[in-house]
Amino acid sequence: MLRWLSFVVPGESDVHVEKNIFLGSAVKIELSCRLADKHSHMKILQVTWKKGNETIKHINKTEISWGIQLTVSENRKLGSYTCTVTGEKEFSVVFHLQVPQIAGREKPVVSYKGDSAILICESRSYTPIAWTWYMTNGSEQIAINDSLMLDKYVIDKADANVTHLKILKLTEEDGGTYWCEAAFELGKSKGKLKLKILSLMVPLKPFLAIVAEVVILITLIFVFELYSKKKEKRAEDEKEFDQIEQLKSEESNGVESNSARHRKV
Amino acid sequence: MQQQGGERKEGKPEPPAVMGDGSQGTDRGWAWAAVLHFFLVNVFVMGMLKTFGIFFVAFQEDVGGSSEQVSWIGSIMSSLRFLGAPLVAVVCRRIGERPTSILGAGLVSGGCLLSTQATSVPFLCVSMGLLLGMGFCCLYQAAAVMTAKRCRTRLAFSNAIARSGMGLTFLTAPFTQLLIDTYGWQGTLLIFSGIMLNLVPSSMLLRPVRTQLPPCPKASHEDRSSAPKGEAGALAGHLEEATNGAAQPRSAQDLPSTEAPAEPCSTAAVTTAAPGKAPTASSCPETINEVVKSCRSLPVLKEEKSQPLIDFSPLKDPLFFIFTWSFLFSHLAYFVPIFHLVARARTLGISSMDASYFISVAGITETSSQLLSGWIADQNWTKKYHYHAAYLVLCGVTNLLCPLATTFPLLMTYAVTFAIFCGGFLALVLPVLVDLVGVQKLHSYLGFASFFAGIAAVGGPPLAGWLYDSTQTYACSFLFAGACALLSPVSFFLEPLAQRWKLQKVHVPMQSEAILQGSTGRTGFGCSQTSTSADLQCQSKNC
């Protein structure tokens, strides 16, 4: 299916302007470059549209804008198209026509031995035709065929825009770099993912260290409590003894004064 | 009878003296330990709740499930923290604060450990949502009540110090992210469970307020039916009588500081405590209450067993409704602007980098304002709920003026002002409740109040979202928050009325009791009539 896409980029002197255009499928596209307003009365000597070394015939859209029309239907047509305007000053604009980029993950996905890991690649704005997963073995990239290892790799194809690679029964060798490749009409694009496999001991060590610290604290507090309870009990026993002594002496003298005070109240 | 009176006369002053020199220092130490534990609880609980968003992404990728399903985990976790409070209050009353707190820490740890094995979202809902939520609730309730029990004079300031732990949670987000990058979410949960386990030794610091005193066993004879009760040592006896008379005839006693018959005694305690701020002063109310509590320990235990499992009495108390009304609306007023401040800033064209400054500045301001407000309230220049109401009104006015703030400096001013007043009233929530209902019944009241606040917390964000959807502007949420904040202190105007109503309800039985037992020389009304002697006793013996 062919669609029209038109881009206009104002060029500025001495500034190299670039624009990335991602094409998910074949299109008819028009690229044009236009002089910025402040240079609109610059005397134009020459305008060139090039792809690499190849010059492309352009059309003069207006006095100060020039464009080219392309039918991008195959991979060959993708690339960088440059518009160069030479006058008193020279400026250029570059259009990069490319397939959509797949974003992988910069931070590695962390998983554990014996567990399973899920690697996800998605391309929301442009729907690819097919997804392929590659595993890096040394310096080679090996495609992961679903039929190859059925019980180890499960590729989820529910949604065309997203792909899940589920790796079961992880071992140390499963760690490394994985590539998810999306095939578009005009070409292929890869995204990079990293998988890191840890053994259970790795987080267990800090955990056990913390648990040891907790146990030490609990023991300390426990011992302190026992010690202070013993101290209290001793102090209480002494006080009781003193009180009993006092009461015995008080009984004989102080009774009447106490009850008198009470009755007044 | 007179001999017993004599004994008790000599016996009673002794325990305060024992408290006075030997263990009063350690009592204050245990109060600080309770504050430290509460602080740690705030750090860990709020930290965990706030970093859930980081786990959210990891869960969605690894465990699967839609965004809505995964967000249920977070909702269950944060709502159970409030909604589980009545149940936790029952547990606390049965087995005490320390075991409950240890149980809570165990639940949280266990929940984190169990979640490392999670393979599906419902599993996580139970292991992370339910277990963690209930654990947080246990921890929170036990810590709050223990702080209230231990820190009598400086409750507001201690509460503010403990709450400042929430301010440290901004560190937990980058820390969690680092852990997830290094160990993956399972390893992170494992390490978190270890970190939460640290709450077990800190819970052991929540020593039960002492109830063992030598003369106490003799005091066990003091039932309502027996005469010698009146001859209890003058000080403790008066307080005891006052509270027994003022409270309902058969239920567990509390010591509300605003009930009229008890006022002379408790103000005596407070006046001796407030001026001077000598080390002895701070333990004065503690020791008095401990003496009272200790000598009532056996009768109280007997009565506790006859209490129903869930104490619904808060629901019959007008003071409870006053407090809950205010609590509910103030929670709504607090949560909604927090959610929408950054969004509003972005709609006004402020970049999200600048908008995040609002959050950090507001956080720091709120923490310092909490400390200041707690300190001011503890000076006792006026009743705490007056401050509370004042902060709420000012907060409401600030919120109502927020829609006028349309530039970065104005919004920053709004954020700072809002944080100041919010910090002010947040620090006073617990002290106001303690002032209204006393410490004995704090568990049930706090439990039910948290339950209703939980309903507000659960309903608040969706309500705010609905407000935005229907009005298409964030200004409305601020107006709504302002209205809530203005509505909430309204109930405090009814407080004097409610107190009078409550007094009349118990005054009648008290009067009839006094008539019946007037001949035996009981000092049922003794407190109000002999306030001076109580004062003197208090000042001379304890302070």
C-alpha cells in the first residue's frame, strides 16, 4: 500500500539539520527543504539533492523550497537524502529514511537459576510482519526456532506488536545477549536485550547477614531484659522488706492520725 | 479497715518513690525506645508503600497481568493498613502490644519471603497485599498506642518525631531501584524481608507499661462493693475514685484529661509536670497513672475478661464521631492535593523536573512543620484540638486559594504553605485522640477511627480522579480538598457539648452510688472537693 508523506524542514545556515523518518511499510514520500525566513532573500546559486553520491532530480516547489518525490518500496531506497543549498552561505538538510527501531533494554534482565525469564520486545507504532529471536553464542547469532527446543523456549505470538520470549529452566549458560528482530516490509530491525543469571546464593548472602544481625539484636535485648528483671526483683524484695518493717512500727502509733485525716476528707 | 487504710497510706507513696529514683530514668528511656520503634515503623511501612510503584513495573513484566490487576496488589496493601485496624485492636487488647508488634513484623517478613515464589497475580495479592497489609496494620497500631501510653507529657512532639520517619522515604526509591537492577525483584523482596525482620528487635523494645507493684495485691480487695476502697492512699485513691466514678460503672477505666470530676487531679498532675520540665516532671503523670493502673490491675483484669471480644463502645461515644468526622475529612483533604499537584503543574506548562521540586520541598517542609507543631502543642498553652482545628482551617483556606496559583513561584508558595499546615495537623492527630478519650481505650477508638479513615483513603484517589474527569480541570480537586479541610474541624465545636452530655450520662449513677455509700465515708466525690490536698500530695510526694 502506498501513502503520501511530506516533510518540510527549514534549513539554517552553518547548521547541519537532520531528521529521522521511520517507515513501517512502503510509501510514496515527498521530502522538501525550505529556506528559513531570515535568509529568504539570499541569492541562490545551486540546489542539489543527493543520496550518497547519486544526484536526484528535484522540483522547485516555490522560490525558496525544493523537493524530491520518492517511491520507497524496497530496502534499497532507504538511506540518507541530503539537500544542499549553496548561495552566499551553504546549508544542508539530511533526511534519514530507515526502518523503525526496536528498543531493547539497557538494563539487564535479572533472573535466577532454575527459574524462568521473560524477554519482551515491542514495536507499538509500527506493526512488524514477523519476529525472530537470536541468541548470542560466542560471536555467532543463533536463531531460536520454536521447534528446536520446545521445552526450553516459548515464544508468545499473541499480539503482533509485542513478542515474548520465555526461557524455562534457566542455567548459567543462558545468560548473555539476546536479539529480537522485527521484519518489516522494507527491512529488518534488531533490538538488544541482556539476560543475567544469578545463583540463589547471591541475594541470600546479604539476607543471611541481615538475619544474623537481627538475631544478635534480639539476643542482646533478651539478655538485657532478663538482667533488668532480676535487678528489679531484688530491689522490690528489699523494698517490701523495708515496708513491712515500717508498717510494723507504724501500726502501733500512726493509726489514729490517719483515720482522722480520712474522716475530715 | 483503719489498719488497712494505715497500711495503704504508707504503701502508696512508696512505689512513686521507687519510680522516682531508680527506674524513672529507664522509664523515660523506654519511652524513647517506643518513639524509635514508631519511627522505624514509619520509615519501613511508608517506604514499602511508596516503592510499590517500582515493583509494579517488574510485576507486570514478569508475572504478567494487566495494569489494573497489578494495581490491586498495591491497593489491598495500603487499604488493609487502615481497614484491618479494628481487628488488630482486638488482638492488641488480648495479647498486648509487644506480641502484636512482633506478629506484625513476622507477617511482613513472611509476606515478602512468600512473594519471592509468586507466579501469578492472585498469589501476589494474598502474599503481598493481604499479609503485608495486615502486618503493617499490626505494627502501626501497636506502635501508636505504645507511644501514647509511654509519652504522656510530650506526646505531640514524640509523635512528630516518629512521623518524621515518613520524610526519609525519599531515599527508599533509588535504593529499591538499585536493588532491583542488581538482584531482580525476587532478590529485592528477599532482602526486604530481612530488612523488615529488623522490626522484631525494635518491637521487643515496646516494654509493657509496668503493672507490678508490691502493695498492689492488697489493692485487689477494692471492688466497687467493698468499703475499704475509699481508704486507698489519698493520691492514688482519689484518682482511682474519680476515674471509677466518672467512667461507666463496669467497664475498663480510662483517664480522659477533660472530664470534670477527674479534672482537679489530672490538672494537678499536669501543672506539676508542665512547669520546670525537670526530669522528674515528665515521669510524674506516668508514675501516677502507672500507680493507678497498677493498683487497678487485678480488678481491671477481672473486668476485661467479661468484656466482649470486639469493643463496640466507641461507636456509642459522641467523642468518637467527632474525632472520626475530623479524621476522615482531613485525610481526604491531605491525599487529594498530593495526587494532583504535579499534574496541575504540568497542565500549567511547568516541566516535570521542576514539578518534582514541589514534592521534595513539600516533604521537607512538612517534616519540619510536624516537629514544630508537636513541640508547640506540648507547651500546653491551650488544648491541642484548638491547634488542630486552626491548622485545618488554614489548610482549607490555602487549598481554596490554590486555583489562583498559576505560575511556578505561586505554586511553590502554595506547596510550602500547604505542607506547613498539613504537617501541623498531621502531628496532632494522635495527641488529640488521646486527649479526647484517654489511653486505656485508645486501641478500640484508634482501631475504628482508622477503619473509617481507611474508607476515605480507599475512596479518595478514585474520587479525585472522577472529579477531574467530570470537570476536566485539576482546580476542582483543590477546591474539593479545601472544602473537606474546612468541614473537618467543624465537629470540634461540638466537643464541649459532647463532654457535658457524656458527664451527665455518668454523673447520675455516680451520684446515686455516693448516696448509697455516703455512710461508709467513701470519698466518691472526694476528688473534686479535696483538689487542694490532692495537689499537695502530688507535689510533695512525686515531683
